[in-house]
Amino acid sequence: MNRVRGAAMIVVRECRGRFYRLERGRMRYFCQALLCLLLCLLVLSSATGCFLRHDKALADIENWQDTSPPTFSLKQRAQGYQERLETRYQMEDGLIRYRRWGEGHEELPGYGNLADGCFHLGIYLASQALRVVSTGDPEAREQVLLSLRAMKLYAEVSGKPGLLARYFSPVKPDDDRWHQSQEHPEYFWRSDVSKDQYAGYIDGLGVTLAVVSDPQIRSQVAPLAAEIADHLIENDLQIIDWDGKRTTYGDLRGKSFGFFPNGINALICLAIAKVAAEGTGEQKYVDFYEQLVQDRYPRIARWTYFSTLGMGNRDNANMAYLALYPLLLLEDDQGVIRDVRKGARRTWSQVKNDHNAFFSFVHAAVVGDGDEGKAKGREAIKEFPDSKVVLVLNTREPGPKSTRATPLYQRPRSASLWVGDPRRLAGQLVDMGNVGFAGIDYLIAYWLGRYHGFIGPDE
């Protein structure tokens, strides 16, 4: 209860002290409503966790997740995840089936029905761009080119320029959100894309543009960034689906409800506009970016941290770091850099103890305070498990959450350990050795650390 009261007081103080120039009466009602919402979310989060252990009797479980520290070196883990990804998760067209099922699961054949394909592929592209620059490995270059091929498919299968598919497959799942592509009739594509996917997608394009000098690669990045920038320009910073309606989580405007600053949206828009402007050099996209700056989007980005208060998972913070990294790699305007870094430091204050190597290395690389970020990133990546096969986690704890972030190898396996709740202990009792994840989260953190010199090549 003390934690709830403390979080509530933080929200109230922040609203009263610094939140634009709303009159006192409106602010009081706004803070009260926000406090009620926060309390409801905390209660629901706790209640959900309490039910995770009742799916199956614990006595029937034979294989438990190993909660001992990993044994492979950082380099060996990177090699293992890379090899498994290319042989088990990557399709011939470059699509990555980031979640893979084994024997006994009904979705084993084909591509499956996944929701975050272009999100994970964009992050993987970024990891391989950092890898090719760090090592000069020609196989890494081939992975970059293959990934760009799939990135292009994600942009084309919807038939609407700038509208990304969440996922695509040559076989249509039994799901109304899937449609046959008119541009590529050999594929079906999943609709209702969200801003999460755009954050991962622009991370891949932006990092590649910022670090890779290869003209063949760079020439493929620019038109992809331009198309999604055009889509936002034409639709008032909203993602409009195939049916002419905004997608469920497709509002990228910097102010929610007309006045509430949305720092995550601001960062994603700035990153998209910046990559399009730098990639194409066209005045249209330079003007788009400058208009966002004039509309105070770098200052709105200061409020990114607000969305991390009182929340369990780190989905919002992850989107912010995905957009933040390429934006600051490409930006040279000191005013914009100052504003964005100020917001990033506030976000860092909320997540720095999460054992999150990706957040830590981005912070050290482009935000500042490098010693702290580097140290926390190195500590965290050493905790990353050697593999990500899902087994039941026997925490031997009375509750579903810890009071502080737990080591990565003691957490339930998921598509991204950087997104999950760092305090989560209990896992679902459904997938027991028949599901594995590709490890893209490890690869992006590892190669980011290698590129910036936070990790040695032989560690």
C-alpha cells in the first residue's frame, strides 16, 4: 500500500507542479482521474499475476526452468543465438518467426500467426548493421540485405504506401485480421498495426542509415523511411488502416486528448522524420522534421518517463529507447539534442535498476553518463540466459512479483526480456519446452555494446 501511495504522490506532484498551464480546477479533477486509473492498473496487474499458477497442477510438471546463472561467454551466446535464428527462425524471404513452436503445438506448420513481426525484424536489422560495422563480416552484410528484403515486403503487402503489416504469411490463418495482398498475392498480411511496430521498424532503418556506409544498403533504407513519413504527413500523424480507419494504437500525435503530452509518440515521429530527411535529402522531409521541432516535439519528449511510472512492463520505455537511439545518432542540432537528452535522463531514472542491457547501453552511448550506463549494461548482459526455450519457472516465492528487478536468468522467457516486467516471477503453466524465442533482444544489446566498445570482441 505504501508503494501505491508513493506512486500516487509522484503523479500528483508532477501534475500540479509542471504540467502545462491548466487552471487549478481542471488540474485537480485531471489528477484525481489519473490517480484512479493508476490504482486500477496496479490492482489488475497484481490480480492477473495471482492466477498464473492455477493453469495446471504443479505436481504434474517434470521440467522446470533452470534459474542458475548462464555458463557461456558473451561471444558464445551471440554465436548461439545467431546460428539458431538463421537455422530455425528465419524464413527464405527474410521474415523472422521470432516465436517458434515444437512438437505438440497446433501452430507448428508454416509461419504461424504472430503480431509483432516488423517490430522484431527492425530490431534484428539494427543488430546486424551494428555487427557488420563492428566486424566487417560478409555474412552479417548478407543478413542486412536479407532483412531489408523482408522489411520491404512488410511495407508492400498491405498495398497502401506507408502502412506496415504486422506480419505476413503464404498461408492465411483463421483470423479476420488477415487479408490477401494485392501487391504480392502469394502472401496474406495481418492488419491493425500499432505504433510499437513502427518504433521497431524505424529503429532498424535509422541505425542502419547512421552506421553503415555501404551505398547498396543505404539506397534501400531511404525509400522505406520516406513511405512511412509520407503516411504520417498525409494522415495528421496517424496510422490509417486498409479500411480507412485509424488502427487501434495508431495515434502518433504528440498530444493525447489535445493537451496531454505523449513523449513516446513525439520520439517515434521525430525518428521517422529524421531518418526520412537524412536518407533522402529531400526538402519535403526536412520540412516535416523542422515542423515537428517547431511544434516542440523535442520538449514533449521530456514526458516519456511519465508513462513508466507505476507500470509493470517496459513496453513504453522500450519504444522510447528504440526511437531515441537512431534519432540521437543522426541529430546534430544541439538544442534538439539537449531537450531529448533531458527527457531521456528522466526516463533513465525510472528504469536504470531494471537489469536492462539495451536501455543501459543506449543511455551510455547517446544520452551521457556513460560510466553508469556502461556498468549497468555489462552487469545485465552477463545475466542473459544461454537460450530462450520456455519452461515453467518455479520461483519458490509466495507472490507473483518481486519487490525489485530480478536477474534475467531468473525471469520467465519471453519474446523480449527488455519489454517484460523486470519484477515478474511467476510464469504461465502452458508452454513447457515446446516454445522458443529467437533471441533478438540479446543480439541488439550485444552488438550495440560491441559497436560502442562497451563489450570486448573476446569476452
